[in-house]
Amino acid sequence: MKLQATPAKRSTPSNAIAILIAVVGITAFVGLLPASRWQVDEYLTGTIFRDQGVSALWERVSTWSPRFLSELGLFFYQHWVNSTGTPHILLFMLLLWGLFLFAVILPTAYARTGYRGLTLSISLTLAFLCIAGQRNSEVLYWLQAAIAYLPSVSGLILASITILTADMEERLPRVTVAVALTVAALTSEAGAFMVGAISGLFFVYSVTEQLFTQRQQTFGVVTFFIPLAATAVVMFFLAGGRLGTNAEVIGDPAIAHNVLASLKMTVSIFPLQYFLFGNNVLSGGFPGAGALTKIAFFVGAFAAFTCIPNRRGSVIAGAIIGIAGVAAAFISMGGSIFQFGVHCCERHTTMEQVYIWISIVGFAKAVAGLIQNKSDILPKISAPALAIASLIPLSLLTTSLMTNYSRLPEIREKQIAVWHTGSSDAPEIIIRKFEPALITQGGFTEFPAGEYQNTPDTGWYQRIIMDYFKKDKLVVVPATQP
């Protein structure tokens, strides 16, 4: 009697190489944190919070920046700076980046045993692609922007990967998603755009599922009602305050605050931003590399998801994340064009690419959920595809990263010197400009070279820093002068 061999159980790939490359890429950007900076905004908020206290905080939130959590964090940060007499820039940025990395890794705790390596490889690759670029410095290294946008990016990645990989019928993943989305909405308007899209779509799906199937909800109404309500509050304050002003028009006045003109421009640029690299990566260079990176990421995430057992609602969850990312990116682009008259600004482009990368991983999950994979080939594709997705931008940015590292001592010295002269007994503040670095930027570009007195006819930016340090004179030394 001939015995039939039992088919060998297909092993789950660990995707170690994809994890390693993503970690190397993220570490390269973390290592540049000593170049983190203040800009003129910190001196302005520091002055008004010091002089006006809580009333200044409420005025900013209610009329200008409805970022309830990040503005509160900025208020306490500035109080800490004023009480200690030092800006603590690097320490505070390490805290923000630590929260970001924690949010990227946390979804692995909710993944099934045996599939945590796959989950980690997707999450880390997504995180690296969100930060990789020459023009992400406002979100990554400018403190006042980072306190708003990094928590939003963190919350969106944490919520999206948890939804796509965890059992959302369990309590802890649901609570994590609700908290992550609420934080993302209350720290920046940009975060609220995508939170509103994700929460709104899942809320409608959960209510519909409850009404027509009478089954236990897969995702939970309350999970998404709380962040949806938070988004509504942010949009209410935004519509009643900053959105209606013409003070920020820096582009074409014929497009700014013109719905049809803004929509037309958005439609014309959106496909390029979605399918190629965004302007934040290489200032529009190497468009084919951008397309290849996004294809590789989709293929790698798709192949990884085919190895992870489906849960109830997996296809719907992926489709919702994908659609929400597309909607948020389109709304963000359209909103910036409507408000400014041009596709502005660097931090908005960074956030739009975050939405796009998240949408790609969502669509990858939706397609993978439709396939009952019995192939031995797909699991082998995931690691190299994800590795390629990270390697392309990392290789293109290597020269810029190395140049930026070589300039760290100069950048650090000149940035610290501003605080030393400002807080000293010397009669003037001295700013020594430098050429903006390729990754971290900076260089005090908002301050033209020259000598300034604290008088009404002096420029606003110059008076802001003199008011902060309570000085009567500012000397700005050009970058060409030692």
C-alpha cells in the first residue's frame, strides 16, 4: 500500500530584510535630530504665552489654530522653557519621535502570534516612506510644526495598521484605534481631514451592519464616533476662524477662495502627486522612481497581507482606509490651494503623501482579502518588494543625508548661539545665518542679514525675536561671513 505524503505547512516569512532596511532608513533621519530648530513662530508664541497666559492659548485655538492637544502641549512646553531658561529643543524632539516610533511598533502587539514580523515590516516600511524626503523638515525637525503634525502622523499609522491587522472585535485594539484617531484629529487640522474620512466611513459601515445584519459589530460604532466628533469640533472652529480670512493668500488671487478654480487646479495635480513621488521627496525629480516605489510598496504589502489570515470585514476595512487616504489627500490639496492660491506648503505636501502611503497599504489589504492564497510564490515576494520600496528613496537621499550629517556641528553651533546671545547680558542678539541643509533645512532664512533696532518701523519678524529676549538690537550675520 502506497502512503500519500502530507503537504508541508507553508511557512510564514519574517520579512527580516525589509524590517532591517526600513530601520536603517528611519535611523538615518532620527540621527539628524540635533539639527532640530525653532523658527520665528516659537518666539512669537513664547512671548504671547508668557505675557498673556491662558487667554492667549484660547485665542489661538478659537481663532487661528484649532489644534486643541498640540496647542496645549505647546503652551506647557513654552512654560517649561520660560521657567528653566533653555529651549530643550533636542530633548522635546526626542520625545515626539519616541512617541512616533512607539505608535509604529505598537500594532505588532495586537497581531496574531506568527504574523508579527509581517505586521512590523509593513508598519516600519510605511513609516519610513512617510518621512523619507528632502522637504519634510517642517514636520520632522521644526519643533512648533512637529508638535502638531508628528502626533497626527503617529495616530494615523497606528490606527490604520491596527485596523488592518488586529482583531477589531477585541476591546483593546478598538480603544487603541479610538484614542489614536482622536489624538490625530486634535493635534492638527491636516490630521483631522483623514480622521474624519476614516471615522465617517467606518461609522456608517458599523451602523449599517448593525441595522441590516443584527450581528455583533465588527468595528464598533463608539470606536469611530468619538474621533468623528473630535473632527467635527476642529472643523467647526476652523470654518469660523482662519478659513474665512484672506490674510494667507500667497499665490494667485484669482484661485484663492474660488471653489471652481481651486478644484480645477487640484484635479490637474492630484494624479501626479498620487502615483509619483511628491514634491517633498526630491522636489519633483526622478518621477519614474516614485512610481516604482509606490508599486513596490503595494506589491510588498499585498503579498504580506495574503499571508495573514483574514478577519471578518478585512476587505471592507482595507477599502475604507484606501478611500479615506485618497479623499484626505485630495481635500488637503484642494484646501491649501483654496486658502493660499497655490499648492502650499511643505508640511502640507508631507501630510498629503502620508495619506497617500496609507491609502496604498489600505488598497493592498482590500485586494489581498479577496484572494485565498495557496501559492508558495506570493510569500516570497513580500520581503524583497518592501525592501525595494525603502531602498529606492534611501539610495536617492543618501548623498543628501551624508552632506547633512557632515554639517551637523556647524548647524548645531549656530542655532545654540542664538539662544546664548539672546539670553545673555549682551546688548544685542546675534544670528549667524547658514545655507539651508538638504534634509533638515533651517539657516534662519526668515531673517535678512543686517542690523536692526526694536522700533515700530523694523520688520515684524525681527521685532518678534527682540521682544522675546527683551533686547533692543538684532544683528543678523550673512552665511558668507564667518
